Amino acid sequence: MNILTVDQLSKSYGRIQALKDLTFEVKSGQAFGILGPNGSGKTTTLGIILSILKQDAGKFEWFEGQYGVNPRLHIGSILETPNFYPYLNAVENLEIVRHIKKSSEKNFDDILDMVELSQRKYSPFYTYSLGMKQRLAIAATMVGNPDVLIFDEPTNGLDPQGIADVRNMLKMIAQSGKTVIMASHILDEVEKICSHVAIMKKGHLMAIGPVGSILSNDIVMELSCTNNTSLMEFLKTQELIKSTEMKSGFIECIADPSADIAVFSERLFQKGFILLHMVVRKQKLEEEFLQIIKES
């Protein structure tokens, strides 16, 4: 089932094109990451699909229309900075959320246990650390047992321990079978939490698919010999070599994951290239991400 269908969404702020013909689908049970640098249109996308912003063109549909014109009761979301009443405690703030969502929940013990706030559930919100405030926001998204949870830059501003805590909670939620949509500019976050990813740059969709196939299949080789210029020219003629770049003292090339390194090394030797340096590794997420967003 398509939880969310986005079709040709466009949005401008004056002369700034925030989104251009954005199209993607989110299936039931996916942990779907919207990944891109700041200014790529991630928050604008979430604002539109949550009906906070109005698109200029295009359309979107939740749950294949099965909840009619008011699907928001089946969606939990954090958009930008979480806001709660500062002098109310966690339980009282969640009770307000429960009322807004028209939920019949009687208590929030399980939710507060999951976000590790049980010991502070009667403390006023203003006494919470930033990490605790973010954990309460995660708890609020889960009130009413929604089908979909949406998080916008969920670890922004947190210290390393807070980042680790929030990531672990989001992983638990994603592994529970809930559909999760998360916008982030942090590559490691998407790799650890999401099963699928859409990569955006300046409002354009650059790539979409399972995280593994989009971001981590290629092989990186570092090579050098007595004549790196000739080696570079030879590498450019090889079908399995996707790109080459001269670095300080060696050549870095991106190879197709089907490349047989032993066969390739033997071919270089047969062509007279005696390697002085050869390092082979899987392409890092950061490298692949940067390569994708450089493409236009």
C-alpha cells in the first residue's frame, strides 16, 4: 500500500524555487529518509505534505485516500523545534496532544518508558534538557498510535549522547513496523535508521531507492605507479571504472561493484603498470552522497 504519494510538487518563495516537480512514493512499513544539504527543500516538502504550506503545483495523497480529507489524525509529526507548555509536565502536555488528536488513551506510561522519561514525567517542561525535550516530542508523535511518524532533523542541536539516544529511539520505532518519514542532512542518521532514501538538492530529486543500492554499492580504489598520468588514461578506457580523480600521489577511482579486483590487478600488470600503491574499499556514504549532489 502507498502510505504517501507525491506527484510533481513545486513551490517557490518569490524568485527562490524551493521544490521543482518533486515525485516519490512511500510504502507501508518503510523508514523513508529525505536527505539533502540545508536549503534542499526538505522542510518545505514536509510542510506541504502536512498541509501547513500550500504548494504552487502538483499534488499529494495520504493512505490512497482511505481516510478522506482529514488524514492528519493518523499521522504523528515533529516539524522543526518542538513546542510544549513550559510550566506543564510531560503527562499534562501529552494530555493536550491526546485531546487534539481525539485519542482515547488513558495513560502514557508505555510511551514515556520508551523515550526514557518515566522518571521525569511530573517535572515541568522548562526544567528539561534539550535532549529530554526532543524525547518528549517523539513521545507526542506516538500519542494515538498513528500509522505514520514524521521527523524533521530530529537530532539538531543535541550533544553526542542526545544524538545517540534519539537515533536509538527512532531505530526502535522504525523496526516496530511503523512507517517513518525523516528529513535530515546527516548522512549517518539516514544510513542507520532508514531503509529507503530520496536525495534532494535545491528542490530537485537527485536519486531515490533503497539506502544500500543508492548509497553504498560502489568500490573505491586508490592506485599509483611510476607513471600515474598513463595509468589515469588507461583507467578512463575501462568500462567498470565509473570515475577517476588525481589525488596527491595517487589516483582515486570509483569502480562498479561487479568489478573483480584480482582480475583487474592482473590486467594492469599485463599492460605494464607496476603498482606501488593499491587500496580497495567500499565507497563511503559521504563520498556517494557528495557525488550524487554534484551531478547537477
